[in-house]
Amino acid sequence: MEIPTVEELAIQLQAVSGADNVDPDASIQNIADVDSLDLMEWLYSFQNKYPHIPADESLFKDIDESTSMRTVHARIVALAGQPAGA
């Protein structure tokens, strides 16, 4: 099953948001030019590209200063082991 790397996720978010740089380890809340609408647009794009991974807005639940794209990637890896619709 294809799972994107954390670096690919960061590049995708950078493209959606128009941010100059998205460091996979930076707090999502502190990345200039990234807001909640960008995250939802990124999620929609992710869902279309990886329909076999049952990802939804819960990827961003409890988002705080410690939440990075690496955190999101770990959640995606965990979801990838679940059947779609679980």
C-alpha cells in the first residue's frame, strides 16, 4: 500500500498554502501562510490521491503547538492499517 513520506506531505501542504517553506518538524500552527482552510484543502487533495487511506479531519484533532506534519504522518501510517470506512 502506497503511503507518502513526511517530506511529500510537507511539499503538498506547501503547494496548497503557498507558504515559502513547510518544515515537516515545525509546528503547523506556526507555519506562516498555513491556516485551517489550507489544511482542509490539503486533506481533500490527500483523500483524492490516496483513497485507500481512511483519512479525515481527525488528522488535525487536538492540534496544538506540538503538532507537525510528522505528527500527521504518524497518524496517516496508523490509519493505513485500517480498512476504509473503519
